[in-house]
Amino acid sequence: TPPLLPPPPPSGVQGLARLRTADGRGWISEQLNPLSGHRGPVVELTPLATVLVYRVCLSEGALVRQSSELSSPCVRTIEAGTDFQVLAKAFSDHPASRCIPRLQLADGSGWVSTRLNRDPPHDTAIVEFTAATRVRVAERTEELGEAVREEQAQRRGALLAERARAGGSVPGREALGTPVLSDVATLSDRLDSISLRRGGQSDSNAGEDRECVVCLAAPRTATIVHGETGHIACCMECARVLKARGDQCPVCRMRIDLVIQHFWA
């Protein structure tokens, strides 16, 4: 009988995500340590071969969010007793102490959790598995892409007809939710001007220095918080490693109080 292992810190002594083996013999890292000079997954979820069917078993229903992260915007709620199809599975990155299993809806509307974000035994199941269909994930993904393209075409046709009835000009691509390069450049210029008016610095040349200052590979997705200020200088993996090792902020050398992931909205 393998010895009972005490649970390690939420992200291990090195600040890395850890997974416990089903036989209880130990723990393995989910990602390579970026400070070693290497980056990439050690293990990953096996992609689903066929579409799965789940049923909402929580009386309050299942909350659908835009992405696999719990901090993403709410889209809708699936009522209790409703069956829905699933294309993929993933784990949320937060909270770091308890990553939540997430399911991607086959209709492309968002993600739902399998259990409540609470400590056991209060992490009540939200959904339950009912069946596996014969529809392959690749086929459903292609169908979803075609449906999105068809919806965009219908939207464009409706806008064209409305503008024609009003006697106006043909709407541009920006009205259809598909920005062109000139629109993106104009938006960037506007954001730069707003930043300058607020006393900030232009970000037009920031594209050359948006990589993590530690691993120089991944984008900066974390904010290193110290006191009432913070620096956006690292990727989430490197920031967690720095915090776990007790290192200082690589920018200002202040003690790291907290590491959070930021989302642009």
C-alpha cells in the first residue's frame, strides 16, 4: 500500500501546477518550469473523440460563462434537468488552490463547471454525464463553424436590406463586427491619444516588448502586486514561480504580495 502523501501547496513548492496520480503514489507537474529555459506541457487532457451529453442536476441551474475562466462574463443559465452537448474539457487556471473542471458547450455559447467552486464536501455537482453520442468532435466543430459563417452572412444581408430601405449607403465591414486593418489602426491611434491626454505614455511601440521579462517567450498575462501598486511584467507561470520562491519583483525589487492574472475587457 503506498504511503498517504500530504497534499502539497496549491501550486507546488516551485509555484507550478501539480496533478495527483490516481493511484495516490505522488504528484506530477502539469507544465515545465519556465525558469529552466524550457516551456511546454508535461501532461494534457486527452481530446474528446465524440460529443458527450451532460444533464444539469443542480436545482439552481448551470451558469454559462464566455471562457473556461470563472472570471469571464456570464452568457446565460441552463435550467435544471436540461441536457446539453459537450465538445471539450478543460481546467480553469483560477482559483490556484482549486482548479475547476470546465465543459465547453457544443453550440459554442460558452463553458460550464462540473462542480461548485467550494471546498469539499460543499462542492456540489452541477452536471452529470448521461451518454456519449456517435457524432465526432471534428464534425461538430466544422458544423459550428459553418453555422457561425451562415449567421454572419444573414446578418450582413439584413443590414444591407435595412440600409437600402433607408436610402443610405452600404454599411461597411465595421458595422458587421468584422474590423478591417485601417479600423484597427484608427482604434489604436485613438487609444494612444486617450493615454497621452491622461498623462500616460503611448503604447504604439509596446509590441516589441510584450514578452515576459523572465522567460522572454510567453506573453505578459500576470500582474505582480506589491502594496498598492503592481507591475505587468511576467507570464502567469513565471510570476507564480517567483512568488513561490520568495523572489522580489523583477522590475522594482519590492516584495511580492500577490500574483493575479489580468484580463483585458
